[in-house]
Amino acid sequence: MYNLNLILPEIFISLSVMFLLILGVFKKDSSQIIFNLSLFTILIAAIITVNETYFINRVTLFRDSVVIDPMASLMKIITLIGGFLVLVISSSYLKSFNIFKIEYPILILSSILGMMVMISSNDLMVFYMGLELQSLALYVLATFNRNQLKSSEAGLKYFVLSALSSGLLLYGCSLIYGFSGSTNFDVIANQLNSNEYALTFGIVFILVGLAFKISAVPFHMWAPDVYEGSPTSVTLFFTMVPKIAALTVFIRFLYVPFLNLIDQWQMIIVFLSIASMIFGAIAAIGQTNIKRLIAYSSIGHIGYTLAGLATGSNDGIQSSIIYISIYVVMNLALFSCLLMLKRNEQYYEDIDDLSGLSKNHPLLSLCLLIILFSLAGIPPLAGFFAKFYVFKAVIEQSMYFLAIVGLLSTVIAAFYYLRIIKIIYFDKEKEKYDTDHGVWLKFSLTFSTILILFYFIFPSQLIELVSRINII
């Protein structure tokens, strides 16, 4: 029973998904009820996570295949908060496209459940099961707006390429199982001495599969098309929540079973990091669609996150977790702005649609200014501190080349953020956008912008939370 208590959030979400599906089948016009119950489910799951697991140092369950530790608890809470905020700000968007259906919140819940399983996995089979549960829900979400050709195309592309990456990842799992005789991370760690080089092949295949999931270069090709074609609320979910789970798996996979093979995998992570930072900075320059620009921008930001992982130190891991947490807040703020670009029941997504926004919408423009400055890493905003912690961890490990590439790509990326600010403040204004936004959309924008703006006053709060995570 003690074991069941520790996975109570996952059990609660599983039962809630089944109950909501049955309710949706037997009760007509239950979309709003199921939507509200889904929000309630996520809140309850977050409260259970804090109560049951947050203060536990490290416990393994089910023959060491599931682990509950400070990193699992923190990442689950961030995942649940991210999922909750995505749901609350997407209702008006879904209604305007007539896709406010019972399946949407249930798919979000199913995906979150898969991510929570991934976050707690200490075994290759448990991790893969969580990954597929997450991915299956995301395939459907990407193509949720069936009336739009781009949405169907996005879902199909994501499905085909994700199936390929899952195949590679599963092949890597089979190699590791074949050479070590186990799928458990702790057991694999004890088998390293005899099969060091053979296991490296399995590591490479699994890293390829994981790199696809976080859209790291050169496995990024799906991201721009899927981000652009998916409904905007789904794109927000893509950019925020799955990356939290994937980063946790990266940390667990590399630092628990394969810490002693750091010489073999470190250069792979460094390459992924450098390639993502450079490509993300350069490829975004020519974009005209905001969602495509965010896709390339997110590729660059993943590069910075991987730079922290490449250090092989606790400081590096902690800096990566801080980076992804701040990135989630910045993305939430940016998409809240994007969902406010609505006129005559139509949403606008091109960069040119921001032309002269400051003349008609000064407060929205100010929020965008703060968000874009933060994404560019300009002090004293939260985005600056996120990059600062990563570069500090990288320099402490004497990885100067990685730090220099990161700094140069930051300078290049600042160009396209500043170009958007120039369009907002100095170009000719366009027709005024609607101002009757929902309360939750206004709240999410205000809350996230305040966090970004005043993070420098209380940075120790996040650092204190993350400092409990000691993997090495």
C-alpha cells in the first residue's frame, strides 16, 4: 500500500481519464463539464504529488523499476502546472474553431500521465511505456483541427517521424538489454565494466530517439511544420510540457546507468548542443510565421539546456532544470500574447500582423517586449539568469568552446527577437485586435510576465528547489 501511495497521482489521473471517457460517451454536450473536471483532476494530482512525494529523498518501487526522488517530484509538479495552464487558456481558442470537444482535455491528461511515468522511470521498459502513452496522445492532438489541411499534415508528419525515432530508440533498448542482461538502470550500471564498448551502440540509438523527442539538431525536421500546422493551444503544449519529461529522462538515462561512460556520450551531447544552438539562431532569422519562429527558437533553447547536461556535474544538471523551468514560463507568456491576436473570430500568426501593435495595444506590446528581451537573454530578466547558470556550469568544467558557441548564438538569436520589437514599435499600425479576452488568458500573461520581470528579486526560491536534486 505504501508503494501505491507514492504513485497515487498517476493512479488518480488514470482513473479520472477512464471516468471522463465514460461520462463523455453517456452524457451529451458534456464538453464543458469534462473540461472543468480535467482541470480539477490536474490540480488534485499536483496536490497529491506535493503531499505524498515531495519530501522523500529517494525510494524505488516495483523491483526498482520506478523511482521517487526530489527530481521526479519537482518535474511532475512543473508538468502538471504546465498542463493546467495550457488547458485554461485554450478554451476560447478551441471554441472559436468549433473543436471544443471532450477528447481534447482527455488527450492532454493521457499525455501528462505518460510524461509522469517517464519522469519516474528507472527501467527502459517503464520509460518506453510512458513515452508511447505520451506520444500517442500527441499524434491525435497535433491533428485535432481536422478542418484544416495543415493540421492533418502536421499530425501525419509527426506520427511518421516519431514512429521512426521510436523504432531506433527501441532498438537501442534491445541492444542494452542484450549486452547487460537487464533493463533496470541500477543493474545496467553494475554491468558496465565487462561490456563498455558494446553498450555504447545502444546509448547512441537511445540518444537519437530522445533527441528527436526534444527536437535537437539534426533530429529537428518535424518541429517547424508540426508547430505551424497544429492548433495554437496544442503548439503551446508541444513547446512546454513534453520537453520537461524528455529532459528528465535524458538526465536519468545518462547519469544513473552510464555515468562511468561519460567519455563515450559526452561528445554526443556537446555536438547536439552546439548544432542546436547554432541552427536555432540562424534558421529563425528568415521566418515570417510566429509559430515557425518559435519552433526554431525552441531548438536553440534546447541547445542551451543540453549544454548544462554535457558538463557531467550536479551544477550542470541543476542549471538545465532551472533553464527549462524559466523557458516554460517564457513560452507560456509568448503564446498568451499570440492567442490575443484575434480579430473578427480569426487568429493571426504572422510576424507582420504585429506591425505597429504598440499604437493600439500598449500593454500587450509592453508584455511582448519583456518576453522577447527575456528570450534573447537580456539582463535583468529571467532569460538572462537561465543562460547565466548554464554558462557558469559549463565554464566551471573548462568547456570553453561550448560556452563561446553558446554566447555567439545568443548574440545572433537576439537579432530576430529585436526585429520583432522593431516591427511592434516602429512599423505602421494595422487594424485593432479584439480586447475581450478571457480572464484566464489575461491572468496567464500577467502572471508569467511578472515572473519574468521580477525573477531577479527572488532567484533563490527556484535555486533552492532545484538544489535538492543530486543525481551524482
